Amino acid sequence: MKQNEDRVDDCGRNTACSTCEETECDAARKDHHADKLLKMRLRMDAISNKIMVMSGKGGVGKSTVAANLAVALARRGYKTGLLDADIHGPNIPKLLGLEDGRLLGSPEGILPIEPMPGLKVVSVAYVLDTPDTPVIWRGAMKHGVIRQFLGEVAWGELDVLIVDLPPGTGDEPLSVAQSIENTDGSIIVTTPQDVALLDSRKSIAFSKKIGLPVLGVVENMSGLICPHCNKTIDMFIPGGGEAAAHEMGVAFLGRIPADPAVMQGGDAGVPFAGEKANGGAASAFEEIVDRIEQNLKPADPKRYGHGGD
């Protein structure tokens, strides 16, 4: 088999197998790869709902939505996993105050971080030397790491796995969509301005093209809540996310105002989901979680072995 130093397979070895003209590989390597695929399928089969959080462009608050959605579902009693697959910008540890976390190995597999009851978190940030270390990987390496997180992390039996994807419609979204069989859907995060809406429509089209159901669109930063008078200031023309959702034939999940408290909480590693508030971003987000919850499949009592209690 030909070798190419620029390409790395799921086993961490250099190979051109996934992108060259070779049609035969070493039998032992084939068996090893088949075992890894089987392990990944078994891990994913133990998860009732798999949801991808996407955006067409960066800077729209996608990771904030993903992190707070996971926290909100865990607080509602769902066994929830959160996979930070945004390889080049893994922000989930920062948003949840988990920057000092480390992944450990066990006989069951890689142990995720558990910051609160019912929530398990894994991020590529935990395998980098420092927060400033850039990830300079080609597509095959990124594909392999994503598969490793899906197949070798001891997720256990989950009600929901939330996957925070990088912006756009490139390697990582495609890798996750192709690696997880029967993904339940995607949530598209956008902001109201035209540039973000243009790119979010591409994410919707991407989901449809690969057969991934779109659970709906979230319009983030939909007006700024003034910290002094509590009134909303429209920074962009509101309603663009809802209009784009209707035009593309998908559900609109709701809009979240740009609340200074949310931004400060994100910097401090304190999620706003579940916080008791009258109005504002927390209340708006809880309504969005209500709509997402309606799309969740119930856990299989036979899988969990507790008769549905």
C-alpha cells in the first residue's frame, strides 16, 4: 500500500487509502478498521437522539447555543452528551468553565468530563498542549479524530448527544453525518443580518442534500437588551432567520436576544440555560428548548434496563 506523509488514517498511521486509487489493503488493517467501526456503531446505538448544531458562518453564537442546549436538557433530566467537534475553534470548555479538564482512559474507553449530573463533555481542546495551540490537520486526520471521539469515548447510555460542529459545510460536518447512522437532525444557528442568513441557507441545503432532517433554525443576537432600561435595540432588521426558515421549508425554533449577561456568562464559563429570569435571553432560550424537546425520541426502556422508570 502506498504511503503519503500528508494523510493519516483512523489508526493514526500515514496512508493514502481514503483518497487514492488503491482498492486493496492489508487484511489485518481491514479487520482493525472493521472493529473500530463496529465499536462506534455500538456506542451510537446506545444514544436515543443525535443532534448536530451547525451554522453557515462563524461568530453567530453556535457554540453558545450548543453548550446551553446540552445544559438545559441535562437540567430537565435527560442524560446528555456534548461533543465539541469544532476542531479549529473548540470553545465548549471555555463556555462551560471546564478549561482545566483532562480526558482520562479506562477499560471502558476515554472518560468524558462530567461537570454536572446528567452531562458528559468531550472536546478536542483537551488534547492540545495549550489553549493557544493551533490545530493544523488535514481532512483525513480530522475525520479520524471525530471517529475516535464517537467510537472510543465511554458515552454510555444517553438520551441525547449534542454535536457542536464548526461553521460551514466542509470536512467536519460531513464526517459526523457520515459516521453517525440515523442522526436525528440538525439545528441551524444564524443571526439576522443578510450575510449570516445567506450562509445559513447553505447549511440548510447541506442538511437536506445528505438526508439529514433539519429540526429548525435559531435566530441568535436578535436585538440587544439594554442593561439600563431593559428595552430591545434592533442592531439588525429582525425576523431574517424566521423568514429564511419559512422560505427553505423548515421550522423556526425561536429568536434569542443579545443579552450582555449571556456574553459575560460565556466569558466566565457560566451557562445561562435554566437560569430563572423574566424575559430576556434565558426565557427565550427555554422556549426554544421546549420546541426541541418535542422532537426528541423517548429512550428505549429495554436498552436502559429499567422498565422505563
